[in-house]
Amino acid sequence: MKKLVILGAGSGGTMMANKMRGDLDEEWSITLIDKDNVHYYQPGFLFVPFDINKPKDIRRSRREFIKPGIDFVISEITGVDWDKQEITTATEGIFKYDILVMSTGCDIRPEEVEGLQEGWGKDIYGYYRYNDCQVLGRALKKFTGGKLVVNIAEMPIKCPVAPLEFAFLADWYFHERGIRDKVEIEFVTPLAGAFTKPVATKVLTSACHDKNIKITPNFSLGSVDHEKKVIQAYDGTEVDYDMLVSIPPNFGAQVMIDSDVSDPMGYIPVDKHTLQPEGYDNVWVLGDGTDVPTSKAGAVAHFQGDVLHENIMAFISGGEQHARSDGHAV
């Protein structure tokens, strides 16, 4: 029996497993591997702090979304060897493959910034993890005034517009509580403006102005002093805060670094159109874990999945792989 192995049962990996199971016959087994059976609706993390989403509403079983005929393996991935064509897991042994699809995503690393981890939960909060967004929600309820700083440490990050959305939601939230006049909101970003593209930046800058949200651009975060409540850029520029909502550096999976298949930040280098690493015609990578210069978002993974699906089927049949990813998300 031929073997298709998919790493990561998030949006990208689950979509690929279901697509391929619909088209592959019984000669192919499909194995989907992830460390746990918990699927988070990650866009919902942004809304939990404001009680728009409830934690229970954005957490489900991964198995609910996986079609019959797919072997779902729950175990931590500990090694990836493209030359031997095998995947090593912590508890379930080694899995050989004929075709490999990798969709292991990325995650925040507060520890990469001097002082950031030390202040986490002590007037420094985040919303990119399930527990963090709930802790932030409790902190916001207790916040009665002062300076709220939303800071992006560096790019790339998951869902690049989300930090600005948070600032807008905070403006709304404090208006609802009747204390907006007691709260100063500052959006501190490494970008040259409010967003990545000129037209969007112009519109969003105007919106920030209307909402009395200060934008501090070109701020490359170097360190955090949680006792003095100050963030400092590499050039020495400082911004003080009473509450810091931090978007720390994002890294790909550590196992990719350990397996020597990624760059130092855990992102896997691939051709941006074919989504394949150089020299490996039976390996595809999609989603947040690639080094492709696109938004790290579920919508991107969805469209990348269409490309992979078409090209993998062509690869299996010996046909031409003509589908190309162009990076679009809508």
C-alpha cells in the first residue's frame, strides 16, 4: 500500500487530508499526525478578550473535522527526514511515506525578546494562544484607565491585520464601558505605517486618527522592561505603557529546525509557486510554516491546498503539475 502522510491537523492539514481522501483509492493510506486532538478556531482568539466569543465556542475536537478513512495519529512529531522518507514521533514510532504534506504552522515566542517573557501576565498580555486570550480578557475587565500599547515585535506574524483589529476593538470596548476618555491607545509597529500596503495604510491611518489611536511606526523592538513598563527599540526609542498587548516573534515548529529542513526561525523554504522544497518532488508544504511571502492565515492555506491537491494528483498519475500558487487569500 502507498502512503500519504500529512503533518499537522490544523486548517491546512485537515483540508488536505479530506481532499485527498475523496480522490485517492484504496491503494493509498492517509495518515494525519498532530500532537493533540484539540482544534482551535484561531481567529476567535481575537474576540475572546472582549466577550464577543466564548472560549468554549472556539475549541473543538479535531476528529470532528476528519473524514472516515483517514488514520489520525495523536503524537508529537520529533523528526522529519526527507532523504529516508520517514517521520519520527514521540510515542507512535516511525512513519514511512511515499508522499508527504507538511502543515505544522507557527507560534509565538515571547522568550525571543529580552524581558518580554519575564513580564508575561504582569501587565503584559497576548491573544494568540487559547489561555492567553482568556487571561487578557480578565485583565481588560480590571483596567480602569491609563495607556494601552499594542506592539508588534517583528514580522512575519499570523494574520497581519489582527493587531490593528485589536486596537479598534479596544477602542470600541472602552467606549462601551464609558471609560474611553481615560484610556490612551498606541499602536506600535515595525512597519512604516498602519499596514503593509499603501492603499490600506492610508485608509487605516485615517481610521486610527478618527478613533484617537496613535500610530508609532518603524519601531523595531529590542527589549522590554516590565518593571519600568517600557518597551525599547534597537535604536533606543522608548514607549511607556500601563498595559502592553504584545505580538511576540512568530516561529515555525521547533522540530523543523531540529530536523534541518527549515531556516533558523523554523520556516520551511519552498518554491513560492509550487510550494515544494528544492530537490524533493514528493514533498509539499503549505500554511503558516512556509517561508512564502504571503499572509499567514487560514484563507491562504485554503487556496494553497487547492494547488497542492491538483499537483499531487498529477504527480501520482504521472501528469504535468501545472497548478501554481499566487499568494491570494480571497
